[in-house]
Amino acid sequence: MRRFLLLACSIASLVLPASALARGGDYAFDGGTKAQRSQVHAALAASSFDWSAVPTRVTIHIQPDIPTQATPGHIWLDARLVSSGRFAWAAIQDEYAHQVDFSRFDAATRQNLTGQLGARDWCYGVTGLRHAEYGCERFASTLVWAFWPSKDNAYRPTSSSDESAAMAPQQFRTLVSGLLGIGNPFSPKR
């Protein structure tokens, strides 16, 4: 009987998606190696943002040769990007930051943020704009920088016009904390 239970548990671990609770985030993996999944854990843990602000489980798909992107409840990460290590952490956080928008913001919040972040449209409702002109992209990039202001952060702004510099980090953390009702327990991680 003991062998049967061990075999059943082993098979279940291969069939069922792996779950994780990193800094409050509730996510499951679809694909990816153990090392790639570890990179995702490390990326989310590097941020001081409390990912439990996303109230739903997110499935993180790690596959080769796919565009890195997010839709409600799903994140797709290119396996080669994830395997690049710390360089990928900002992109991983960025896609999870979109989950905050998808799950917590309404039209009025998005309209307000579009103006505050200096964007022209919230999220691809107007075609032909540059990536940085969309509020959803400025929001995600600014969240990544504001909650992980590290020299290792690939989104580290080099000028005030950079997408991740849409708002001063402290001002942005205060704004987001107020919108989400999560307080601002920021302590930078390097």
C-alpha cells in the first residue's frame, strides 16, 4: 500500500501544475524546468511588492520561442529569457504587474492612471502608439522599478523620459498602495 501511495503521489506531481506562493502571489506553472521555475520565484521575491494583491491564481507558462506577455490569469514567458537569470527578473515582474491591472482596476482607475502616468491611452485601445505611450505598459514598468530599485533591474531608468520613470518611485508606491489598500511597507531589496 505504501508503494502504491508513493507511486500515485509521484505521478500526480508530474501531471498537476506546480504551485507557488511567492511573496503572496498565487501562481501555478505550466512548463519550464526546475531551474526556470526557480528564476520566476527569485524574480518575484526580489520585489518588495506584495503579489497577493492579485486575488486570483495565475498560470505561468514557460515555453521556448513564445512572446513574453500576459492576459488575465495567464503569463507566457519565453524559456530562453527566463534562463538568462537576473536579467529576466524585470520582465517576469512586469508580466505579473499586468495581473494587478487585470484583476484590480476598473475603467475609472485606468483613466485616472493614464493621465497620472503621462500616457496617451490605457492599453491598446488606440493603435499605432509606441509601447511607452500606453498606460498599462507605463504602469507595469514603473511598478517593476519602484518596488525593485536595484542596479540589476533591467528596467532601471536612464532618463526621466524612460517608461519605468513615469512617476517617482516613492510617489508611485504611495499611489499604488492607496489604490490597492495594501499599505506601503517598502523596504528595498538589492
